[in-house]
Amino acid sequence: MKEFSKEVYLKWYEDMTMWRRFEDKCRSLYLKQKIRGFLHLYNGQEAIPAGFTHAMDLTKDSMITAYRCHIHPMAMGVDPKRIMAELCGKATGTSGGMGGSMHIFSKEHRFYGGHGIVGGQIPLGAGIAFADKYFDRKAVNICFFGDGAARQGSLHETFNMAMNWKLPVVFVVENNQYAMGTSVKRTANHEDIYKLGLGYEMPCLAVDAMDPEKVAEAAYEAIERARRGDGPTFIEARTYRYRGHSMSDAEPYRSKEEVSIHKKDDPIELVKERILANNWATEAELETIENKSRDFVDECVEFMENSPYPTAEKIYEYVYAQEDFPFVDKLEN
């Protein structure tokens, strides 16, 4: 794996500060009703995509996740301006403004969603890996899901098939402690979600997902195992979200004190401390990076504001594969 160099840490700091500001800006735009529908923010979990993309081969590996999906595609190389446009339903968005917050997608960068069905992406991730193995692409799929989705039956069906066929997939549960407002302690008889892999003799482990180095180390081992044909790994990425489940979440299930305690482990602050401890940058230089991140997010908003909404003719364009689908003719007539 690539070493954790000065350049890596400075890139992590630039990326993670931008991601945090991007999500904060999304919150502001939602309150102004420029983003409608659902909005699930990623604040606090930034070390996970930072660590994984460090360990991945971004020229061929792929990623799929749930509906908390703004940051993962950025880590894969998708233009944040197009993501911001998608969030606001603009034609320049990643899905032409048709998908919104929960359905970011980029075939070019092998980011396959953004899925609103809880756990729906788990069998899809295995399916992508099946195709990679069938066509001998030497590629690996990273399949993310939340701790709530770990209780879905589709996980067990998928784990069984993935191990049976030794599919090149890494399953990652982003355990941010709460499935909507229900704590992990209340959803099962055990709290070590990674142990679900033991029933399938799948290599499995838990990792401190507030530290991008630890995430990258676990990710690299799992990715290489999958790439050489030894099958999947199940990683429990133990993290914490600083915002509610979604913008409609008043968070009655946890206290402000609990959130404050977890903010002491902020992954961005951890990266900053290591940069300063190694004399890789000064406080002033890091402040410059922060200002650059802020300015870039403002550029994303400006791009979105200057983008048009999709035209009315687009409303049926992405519904059916057939251009002459009879139902469309009936509507037009």
C-alpha cells in the first residue's frame, strides 16, 4: 500500500475539510428549501472514504452505498459541483437533476449509488463483484451500508453467495451507532456487528473508523484478498455521525453531551494533529487549506445556482428503456 506520507495527509486534510463544509452548506441550502425531500449528512464519518480510496485502485475498483451518499462519489473522483447541482435538482447534476440527495450515480467513476432501499445495495454490490469476476477485470467492489441495514435478510443471502462463489467484494458496515434513532444496542442480541461474518467463515474485523490510517490498513488487506481471488471480507467501520439521521431528525434518542464526547475523536482534527506533529505544515498553511475548501464549496453553490432545471420533456426520458413505450404515447395523447 502507498505510504502515509506528507502528501497523503495534506490531501486528506484538504478533502475532509471540503467534505465537511460541503455537508454544512447542504444543511443551509435545505433550510432555505433549495434542497427538497430527504437529506442525510455525513459529518463525522469522513475518515472512511478517505481511508478506503487510499487503498483502492481507482482505475478499476467500484463502490456502492446507501442514501448517505454525497461524500463517497467525491472520494471516487466525481465533480462536487455536479453533486451539488444534483442535490438541488438541476440539469447539470450527476443524474440530470432526477435523482436528488439519495441517488448520486456515476458510471464513469464506477460509483453505483446512492440507494434509498435499506440494504438494497448489498446484493447489488455482490452482483457488481460477480460481473468483475466473470469478465476477469481484477477489480473489487466496496459495498457500504449502515448498521440498520445489517439486520436485513438480504445481507445473509448475499454473504452466503459471495463466500460460496468467492466474489471480489468488501462489505463495510458504517456503524455510526444509530439506525435512524435506534441504537445498535437495541437492534440485536450482540453489538459486534462484524461477527455476522463468522457464520459464513468470512474474514471479518472491526476497525476504528475515526482514523483514516486504520481504515486504509484494514481496507488494503481486504481489497488485496478479494483481488487475488480469496473472496470477500466484512469490515465493521466504527464511527459516529455528528448530525441527525436526516434533516427531519430532532435527535431525542441521544444527548448533546454524548455528541460532544464523540467530537473529541473528530477525524479531521486527528489528521490535523498528525500533520502538525510531523511538521508537515504550519497552522497558517492549514488555515489556507481550510479557506480553499470554503471557497471551493462556494463555487459549487455558484455552479448550482447558474445551472438550469431540467425541461418538462425530460420527465419520461429515464423511466423506460424503450423510446416508444406505449404508456408514454397514451400520456402524450
